[in-house]
Amino acid sequence: MIQAHNYPTLFSPIKVGPVTLKNRLVHASITTRFITNGTVSDSFAHYYLNRAMGEVAAIITEPMNMHTGQRDPRRLDIFNRAGLDSLKRLVEEVERSGCRIFGQVQDSGRGRHEQGRNDAAIGPSALPDDLSWTVPHALSTSEIERLIGDFATSCGFLKESGLAGVEISAGHGHLFHQFLSSWSNRREDDYGGDISGRTRIVRDLIKAIRAACGKEFAIGIKLPGEDGIPGSIDCDEAQRIASAVGDTGEIDYWTFCWGTHANNLYTHLPNAHGARAPYAAAIARLRQAAPDIVTAGLGYITDPNEAERLLTDGSADFVMIGRPLITDAAWGLKAREGRESEIRYCVSCNTCWRTIIEANRLECDNNPRVGVSDEADWHPVPVHKRKKIVVIGAGIAGMEAAWVAGARGHDVTVFGKSSDVGGKTRLHAALPGCENLSSIYDYQWLAAQRGKVKLELGVYADVDAVKQLEPDAIVLATGSRMTWPDFLPSQYRDEGFFPDLRELVATLMGRTESQRGKMVIFDKDHTEMTYNAAEYFSCLYDEVILVTPRERIAEDVSLVSRQAIYRRLYVQRVRIITSCEPCADSAFEEGALKIANIYNGDVIEISDIAAVTYATPRRPNDELLAPLLAEGLDVRVIGDCFAPRSVLAATREGHALGNQL
């Protein structure tokens, strides 16, 4: 067995109540949307089995249907036993890899991430959710007791199915969090009032689960740290809550989480705009409420070194990781074997969050194989017949196709106009707080080296250069460019005035000196780079003004990312003007720009403008397509060159094509 000399604590066993874990790497609860009609689907099983093979010691399931009011067919149906047989078979397979499964006990209460309100919401009090404004049915005492009984019964079913324990989700603004907070719990009975009353539902639930499942079944809990709502739970209140819950003597492990169902929901998914492992110090403090309880660290832990440090400095006894294990199912295996350079690292972009909510399927920008059978530590299948492949474009779509094709044994040459790989993603990664994006093309570059891919960088590939290589197939991945906005006269384009946002970022990158005047960004893009650039520009100009014809900005990113974008822009005093477009008759020579409301035509004039740029819908850079086809060459078009879309589409298409060639 390979010894984990680099991470001896991370890969050492730990006892969590009655359960011994083979190491200290635990997969945090992540909703996959892979459940079908309340039962385990193939994709769900593949997801769990691959993480088990990838060296995680335990997996916390996504929330399940565990009481009579929970009927979501996208959740495992435990209460009605419909999902038990398929779950039992999955547990048996997962445990062959030495991995244990814990079920998560959760109800969203009045909280809701999706559009609209939750018509079936329950809660401690008839008060609106801070985000969706859902007003729940206030549970009566008898309904609370019945709810606790249903959860305990379902936990008994989970034990029968072979699970090692459960985790009560009492944070993130879910139902139990709502009971714990004096902001959302205004009850005057035994389940409200002081700390003892507000923690009673959780304490009674712990007692009921223990009675139903016995001492050999582990009980963990996720409690709120600081939820960010005035009058709700700060760290002092969180410690008082932890003391009351810890005093039950029945908790085998706990952890603490941040944010709630409000405009700070994004804080439970921190990213590179802040510190690494930002909650470690607070968790180390909160655990002192009951120091003997095994404590898990969580929150923006992406690297094995970060995990090892938290385990050795006293912050935590094991780590719970979510997004990085979506990105690489074999994160643990590669770390243990000293293959860190082969890890596909999490970008912390929260595309996974968006696809869960909006696409009903977990996907990842940097892992095109989520939920397939051979995901963990995947290696491409070697080809029987070697081909010559030319890839034109060294962005992330082209590089994904190139490394996969090279790893399969093809003779691959990549032409890149820039001197580096990564394309526009590299430019985005250079902006403050966006450096994690480099994980995508860094991995591709290293994989291309291993696959002996030839990189011709700083070279413009014309038809003659491509034909000289006598390729069997050509991959055209030359990206896209912003369209010229209608409000700007065409002569300005011909004269090279008014660069688009990406061109301007490239020009200004690295500058620190400020410039007098205002910058206006016309936003018809709504992807994250536009707002990262606006934040950067706000340090260079007196004022940055975002103008969009839509009623809000950042519609093409996840809810949690959008919240964080708004916060950063408002902190930087970026001015946001919605439902408006620039007028074509603006006097640019005088440094003025007129914008008109798209609904009533009202005009606003912005003066003292130093720069105008635009982020608009893109069009493919496909000028080489027709000439290559005219030569009778086999050309495959992917990424933005096929149709301008997302990072997710680029890596997915490149990966698929690399396997097809």
C-alpha cells in the first residue's frame, strides 16, 4: 500500500462515535438531481461508487424524503420505503471500497432556491423567508412531534439499509435553522423563546433517532455558525446553541456552516474573492462549546495541503469537501498517491449549483464525466488506428479535445494564436479573484504534455499550414468575439475605436494608476467575466457604470454567484442602470453618452466619460471553416466556434470529441 507521507493526518483513520472511518476525507452533502422517481438511478449509483473508489471515507447523502409531507420525486423516498431496496444495494457496493454512507436529515422549511415560492413550506412561525418571501405553515406542537417521529422512523429504515449514521442539517437556513434563530422563530410555546426552547426540536429529534437506531448508529449535525441576519445568529449565539445541542451527549460529530436563505446565501459557497478555508478559525472556536465532540472542517477547501493543515492545527478532526469532489472523484486517491498534478481542481465557479437548480442535473465546468460509470481516475481508451489530428485553437475547448485525443494515442498538433494556452479563459483568470479558472487549462496543458501533444503556440494556422501536416481530422476551436453594438457608428469600428470588454481587459491588465473620468460598460453578456472586469475597472476610473437592457444584471450565472457579484460591485460603488440602452445619437466627442429606458424612452445623459466598452453576444470566429471544407478536409467544430456558450459547453464538447476521434 502506498503511504501518504505528504498528508499523514488526512489519510489516517478516525473514530466517529461507533463508526471508524478509514481516513479523514468526507464528501459533504451535495444534491445531484440523479434520483429517478424516488429511487437510485444509474447516474446516482455511479456518482457514489466513483467517489468511494476515489478514496473518500464517507459520503453524506443529499436530502431525502423522510416525513409524510416530503414527496419530491427527485429525492430518495425513504419514508414510504420506495427507495430502500435500491439504496441498500448501493450501500453494499459502496462499502466494498471501505466507504461509509451517512443519510442527511433535512427539510427546507420556508427556504427556496428556485423561482417562485414553496407552496408546501412548513416552519416555526408564519414569517416570510428572507429570500423567496415564502410564508410557511406554522407547525403546531402535535405536528412537530409527528414530524420528529417520521424522521426517526425513516432513520430506522436507513439503518436497516446499511447506512452508518445520519447528519441532521440544521444550518443553511433550512427548517431546523429556522427553529434555532430568534429571527425566524417567534413561538411562545416549548419550541420557541429562549435557547432551550428554540433548540428543543433538534434535541428531541436527536433523542428520537437514538431511541430508534441505538448506540451503534452515528448521529452528526450541521449547525449554523454566523448566518449574517441582524437579530438572528452570530458566533456568540451559535456557541450558545452548540452548547445546548452538545449537552445532549448524543452527538458523534458536528460541523458549522455560514449563511442562510437571504441575500447572503452565497457565503456558504465561498470562492477565490476571499481567503482559503475562511471559516476554519470560527469553527475552531465554536467546537469549544463541547471540545470532545469530533469536529468537521468545511468551506472552500480545495487542495490537500489545506485539508492537512486544518487537521494538524486543531481546527478540525476531519474535513468535509463538496465541490472539489464533484470536479475530481479521485481527488483523495491522487492526493494519497502523490499525484496532485493530475487532480482536476475545483474552479469554485458554482456552475454545479446552477445546473442543479436550473438544469436538474449536476454538472461541472472542469469535469465533463460527472455521473458516468468510469469517472474516478479515468484514462482514455487507446485507439487501434493512430490518426493525425490538427487542433486549431488553444483555448479550453481545443485543449480538452487535444489532450484526450493525445492520451488515446493519436498524433496531435495544436495551433494557438496566443503564446499561451487557455484562450479567453486565461484572460478571465488574470482578473482579481478569478485565478481558479487557471485550473482548467493548467490541467489540460499537463495532460497534453503526458500525451505528447505538439503545441505550436504564437502561430496563426492558415489552410496551407494545416494541409502540410496531412491531417486525418481537424478540430476547429477558434472561439468567438463580441459583436459590434448597434449604438456605435460603424466608422468607429473601422478606425479601431471602442475596444470590446475583453480587448480592454487585455490592454489595461496590470495597470494600477487611476484615470480621471467615468467608464461605461454596455452589458448584453451577463456572464461573470463582465462583472469581474467592472470590479477591476472600478479601481482605475472615477466611476464605473454598468448599463443593461435587462431588468437586472448577471442573469447568466447562479443565484449564489449573482448575490456575490452584486455585493462586490456595490461595495466598489459601481453604478448599475437597468432596462436601458445607449442612444445612437450620443456625442462621444464631448465625452457624453445618452441612454434611454427601453420601456418609456426616458433619456439619461452621462457626462465626463473617459471610456466606453461593451460586452455583447458573441459570434463564432469560423472564418477558416469554409476554406478548410473547400479543400475536402474533415473538420469538426466545437466550443464557441460552433456556437458561443459557456465554459461548461466548451470542456464537455472538447472531451466528447477527443473520445470520438
